[in-house]
Amino acid sequence: MEKLTLYFLMFIIYAFLGYIAEVIYVFILTKKITNRGYLYGPLVPIYAFGALLILIPLTEFEFGKFITDRWYLVAIIGFFFTSLLEYLTSFIMEKIFKMRWWDYSDKFLNINGRVCLRNSTMFMMLVILVVYALNPLVLKIIGYIIEIDILNYILCSILFISLIVDIVLSTIKHVNITKIIIKLDELKDKAILFRDETKEVISNKIDEVKTKRDQYYDNIKKRLEKISIQYPSLKVIRNKKRISIHDYISKLKR
């Protein structure tokens, strides 16, 4: 139970720190305070999962000390594990919600726009910071909390209930957004189909009008040609100008 509490509090802390990191990062780029999380609350779970994915093996298994004694191994593991987590998270969320929360398609050395060299390198540096500097401090803080049973119980209960409620409400929100997107796609497809059908109807109508027009002009020409034979000197007044019947016939638009 103590281990479960430890990991849960680590999850909350790193999710919160991830949220702070995201807000600061976006603020530097856009100069705007932006809620970067999937949840309503100030938590970004992917950071927590990433931290636990790295920290639990390093602290629970014998090879953990061997790796932590060699910072370059931590860097390599951090680079590949966080990249894999980010890729899988992007892929799964896109399949579920039909949306992308991030896209690195314009970044150097990206894979399907889901991960890129720049961000993977930044996560690698963050892993080094967490393992060697941040996590010892986090463990101390959690240790003080766990020592006080009543505080530990109340705090974990509040955090857990809040997290579950937030996950449910946030998921409902994103599912509804997905439904709206699907509905918009359906309306777009119907609009395109209607446009194409309307174009076909209009095209057929235009062809019909052109055919009738040509028949009308042919009929008029034949009649005018007969008149020109009867009255070769006949002139037609158009725009205050007199035009011979022969010129008028030749200029008659089809």
C-alpha cells in the first residue's frame, strides 16, 4: 500500500510539473498563458507516465544502480522511452478522438509528425534532470507526507477522487468534440455530394438551353436568309448604325 501511495503521489507531482513545463514552454513561444492539458485540472498525465516509466525500473530493479551510475545510459533510455511514449500516446489519442494534440510535421527529423528530434532531445535532458536532481527532492516531500497518516489518507483521497472526476469530465468533453467533428465531416460530404449533383443538373440545363438557343438561331438565320434574297438592299439599324442584312446575318451570335 505504501508503494502504491508513493507512485500515486509521484504521478500527481510529475503530472503537475509537466503542466507547468508545458505552460512555460508555450508562453515563451506565444507570450500567452495556455491550458495545455487534456484534463481540466493543471495536470499533464503523459509527463507522469514518462517519469514513472523511467524511475520505477531504476529504483526497483538491481540494474537500476548500474544505469544511474552512467548518465549516458540514462540519457539514451530517456531519449528512446519518452519518444516511444509520445508516439504511442499521439497515435492512440488520434485513433480514439480523431484529433491530434500535437504535430511536428514541420520539424526537423520527425516521425509521422508525432515525435521529432528537438522534442525528444528536450525530453532526454528533462529525464536527466529528473533522475539526478528532481526525483530525490520529490521523494523527500512524499516521505514527509506518508509519515503523517491522516494527511496522507486525506490528501490521497482528495487527489484520487478529483483525478477520476476530471478524467471522466474531460473524456466526455473530448468525446463530444469528436462527435461534432464526425458530424461536420458528414455534413461536408453531403454538401459536396449536393454540389456535384447540382452542378450536373445545372450543366444539363445549360446544355438544354444551348441546344434550344442554337435551334432558335438556326431558324432565325434561315428566315433572314430568305428575307435577304427578297430584299438584298435591306439594312438593319443596330446602335444607330445601318448594317446590311448580309452582315447582320454573319454577325448573329450563336
